[in-house]
Amino acid sequence: MDFKPQAQQALKKKVSLPVVGGILGVAALFGLVNNSVLMTDAGYTYVHQNNLTGELDVFNQPGIHFRMPFLSKITKYDQVITVSYGNTTGEDFYQRLPPIQVRFADTYVGEIPVTFRFKLSQGHDSIIKMHREFRNNSNLIDALLVKNARNVTVITATQYTGEEFFQGGLNQFKSKLGDQLRDGIYMTERRQVEVEQIDLAPVGINQSNSNQLQRTQQLVWKTVPMLDVQGNPKRQDNPLRQYGIAVTQVTIGDPKPEGQLDKLLTDKKRLVADRIRAIQEQETSKAQAETEQLRKEIQRTREVQDAQRNKELAIISQQKEVEIARQIAEREIVEVEKKKRLAEVDKEKELAIAEANLAIQKANALSAEYEAKAILAKGRAEAEILKAKYDAYGANRDVYLAELNRDVSTSLYNNLKNYQIEMPKNYFGGEGGKMTTNLDVITGFGALGILEQSEKLTKQAQ
């Protein structure tokens, strides 16, 4: 009998029991720690339920929180929830539902793709109340958000006709839908009302404004909001308000009408297109007729203007000729007046010159008379002086002749002081250079001899 394998098995059992116990202890400790700590993320709201005490705690911010291990429950809610009807692309929505089918006030049906975005409250009491009634995030979306959004969309659609909705009422529909989601559904009543429509005026031959829009009235049954005394619509209680849930965004896609409504809209569009085409043709013909008439009016106006212009030019030409003749006559008159005036000026000038000459001659005569008198007086005075002088000379004759000879000698001396006289060396005597008698010849030679002797004496003296 072999005891060795049995001993090895017994030893292995003794070694494995503490290891297994340690591993189980570590796992139990990890599980205890894991169930004692709650790590929260951003964008989520956590409701902590203590099953031992029955208390509920709310955590809205990311962080680490302690909880009762193994005796607590954590419920996680999205702080922002998107519910989409008829949108199968884009972000990962919580709900991918078919478009909302609505029935309008005129019994037409349509499908409206719409997306809603909700934001949960951050208040403790609102979250606790919401958690008590819906217990988890999926129930909240299915039981409250999806149903309420569909209900408000369907009720809002009853306030519009299909034709009104698909012909420009989409934006107003979106505004009313968001308003009722936020503040409560309108309290309504069904009654017949006049719907104002904008359409093109009917085409007519004599229609001057057929291309313009006109307003028409149509009686339809609609769901109309009831108003209070202040004129504001009465509202039902908003189921989202008690939980503090806010509607942050409403987005509407491309709505689709039912086949009959689509055919009606298509036919109306085609009729409007045909009417526009007819209006355009009518307007084109009218414009051509007006253009032709305008062209004739322009031609007639141009001819009238040309005739008027020619008439005015003829009148202007005649006026110009008359004016030229008048200016020529005036210029001739001016020339005559000028010549007359110049003649008068010349006569006046001659008269002035004659008068001036007369005055000058009178002055000259008077001056000559006085000058003659002065000369006569001067002559008489000089004669008397000369007479007195000569009377004095006559009384002193010898003295006067001596003074006169003295003055002559002084004058000759002053004038002949440096004057030399050369005696002639030739003698020509008689009439015609001929000696008449012997005495004349002798006298001539004798004179020449005297002259030569005088010259020699003068040289010697020098």
C-alpha cells in the first residue's frame, strides 16, 4: 500500500485552504469597497436610495460619494434627453420613433418629423418626486416625455388647416408647439371661423392688377384657443412643470401631407402656375399695347414739339431781325448824336481857343503898350543920362580926350604885346603893280632899305 501520494494530497489541501480563504477575503473586501463608493459623471443625475433607512439622496455634480453597501440602490437619469420622431440619422437618440401623424382642422392628415430636447431639473425635491413616480430613466421617457410631446403636437395641428400648414404656417406651428410644451396646452373650442388666404387675383381681360396678390376669406372648422379677460389664451396644467423639466429646443423636419392633400396642393400649384402664365401672357400683350401706344404718344409729342420748336424758332428769328434793326437804328442815332456832339465840342474848342487867343492878344497888346512905354521911358532916361554925360565931357574936353587916349593905348598894348611885324621885302606900287613914275620907284626902294636895316637892328638887339 502506497502512502506517499495520499500524504502529498493532504499537504496540498493544507496549503490551498489558506490561499483560497485569502482570495475570498480580498474579493469580499473589494466588493464592500465598491458598494460603499459611488463615482458620478457629468451630464447625469443619480438618485441614491438607502434601503435600510428609506432615505433618498440626489447627486448632480461629478465626484465621489459614499453609500450604504449592499443595502442601497442607484438610479441614473440623463440630465438632457432628446426625443426624435421620424429622424433616423444623426446623434444616438434615446427614442427613434416614426413621424407623428396628425389630423388638421380640415380633416387632412399629415406626418410631421419633429425632435424635442428636454432638460431635467436640478432641484432636489423635483428629482425625488420624478423618481418616486417614474422610478427610472426609461419609464420617464416613455411614460412622460414621448406621450406628452406627441399629445401636444397632435393638439397643436388641430389649430391649423392642412392647406394653411403646408403653405407657410410651419414656422407659426413650431412657435405654438414650443409655447404649449413649455407653459401648457391651450384650452380650445371647435367653431367655424374665417380663414384669410392670400391668392392671386383672377385673370380678366380688363383686369389691371391681375398680377397682384389679394386676400380671400374662407369658412372652415378649427380648434380655436379660448381667451381670458386679458386676452391671453387659457391653458391646461403642464405635466412637465411639476417635475421642473424644461423644453430647450423644438426642431421640425420636412412634413409630408397625405396623398389627397398633396394632390390638392399640386393641382393648386399647377393652377397657380397656369394662372401666372396666363397673367404673364396678358401682361405681355398689355405691355406691348401700352408700349405701342406710348410709342405713338412719343411720336406725336415729338412732332408737336418739333412744330412748336419751329414756330418758336421763326418767332425768335423775327424778333432777332427786329432787334438787329432796332440796334442798327439806335447805333445810327448814337453816331449822329456823337458827330453832333463832336461838332459842338469842336466849335466850343475853337471858340475857347479864339477867346483864349483874344485874351492873349489883348494881353500882348497891353504888354507891348507897357513895354513901349517902358522903352520910351528908358530911352528918355538914357538920353538924359547921355546928354548929361556929354555935357560933362564937353565941359572937361581935355580930360576926357586924355582918358580916351589912355584907354586906347592900354588896349593896344594889351592886344599887341606879343605881336611881331615883318617888314616886306618886295614892293609893288602903282596901279596894277606898275611903277608910274621914277619917284615912286625910288621911294619904294628906299622903303625897302629902311626895312632891311630895321630887321638887322632888331636881330642885333636880340
